[in-house]
Amino acid sequence: MVIGESKPLAEILEKVKDFKNIVVAGCKGCVTVCCVGGEKEVAILASELRIARKSTGSELEVKEYTCERQCDPEYIEPLDDLVANADAVVSIACSVGPQYIVARYPYLKVFPGLNTTSIGGAVEHGVWKEFCQACGNCIIDDFGGLCPITRCAKQLLNGPCGGSSQGICEVGKGSIPCIWQLIYDRLQNLGELHKLTEVRLSKNWSTSRDGGLRTSIREELKQ
């Protein structure tokens, strides 16, 4: 899932300081799962903004709405009535959300309320880590289902390097497991250690960001 973090309240307040009527728009997708952009967070942020502005002697009207998803245009449409008299929208979705809102309302100020950080998953309650860089050419089956592109600090395809010690990466002050140790253990369990003797050439990065914006097309789904 896409993982994000809330921007500091002071930063958002600075962005909306000249406005009197705004909409805080959340998303029921990934950012709800990582507890930064769902209905609860919309209500909290809206309340914080109202209280903070009132403490300065300046009232702020804040409308609240949580879209089913902000990464699909049809789910932005319900905002039409809410933004009709609004000065700005604060989107607490991944960075796709505010860009879709901008596309629908070209003359409306739109601000991100989150910082989109990574694609990953939960490792324990309240902790999410990156597992994928969306490079567009997945080769994790060569490594026992683990991704050295994302999880190796040096993105090595023929690791490990000489910096790991007792299964711990030299990066991160002892807090990061060496992914190549994990790959070794995994391949050993599968009886596929011979894969580590195969020399891999440079990765094909043409499917990554080198060629500009990436577009995925499913012809059978197009109307």
C-alpha cells in the first residue's frame, strides 16, 4: 500500500492562513490503513485547524469529506457542492489525490496535508516499512521473493557487500537486517542456493522513472 505521514499542523496552518473557508478531504484507501487520512483523521485535522485559528482571533470554516478513493476521478465528484464556496482544499491522501482534485477544480487552491513516503506494509501495530520502489520490472522471484532493490541500502544484485556483519547492514546503526542474509536463508530453505552463483547483469531501469511519467494500460478494460 501507499504509506504517508501527516504534515505538521503549523505547516498546514501557514498554507491556509489567508483563507476563511476550506475543505479537508480524506481518502478511505491506503492512508486510512496507515492512520493518516481516513474519516477519523479528517475530523481531527479539521478540529485542530478550527481551534488553532480561533486562538488567533480569526475564524475558519472547515468542511469535512472522506472520498472512497482520491486516486479515481469519479470519487472526486462528490466534492463539487462542498468546494463551491470554498477558498481551498487540504487533501490528506497520497500525492495522487491532490493532483486529481486539481484536475477537477483548476481554479481552486489545493494543498497536500500528507507527505507520501513509500510503498510498503505493516510490520507491527503502528509501524510501516517500505518494501517496493515500483521499479516496473519485478525480479524478486530470483531472490526468494525478497526485494534487494528496495531493501538493500546499496541496491546490490550480486550481494552481499563487505559491510554487513552477523546479518546486520552497516547502514542504520544496527537497526536494519541485511537483506542478502535474509535472501540466503530463504534460498537455503527452498534448496535454491545455486541461484546465488548466477551473476546478474545491470538491472533494466527503463521501466522505472527514466522515461518520464509511466502509464499502465489494460485494453480489455477500456471503453
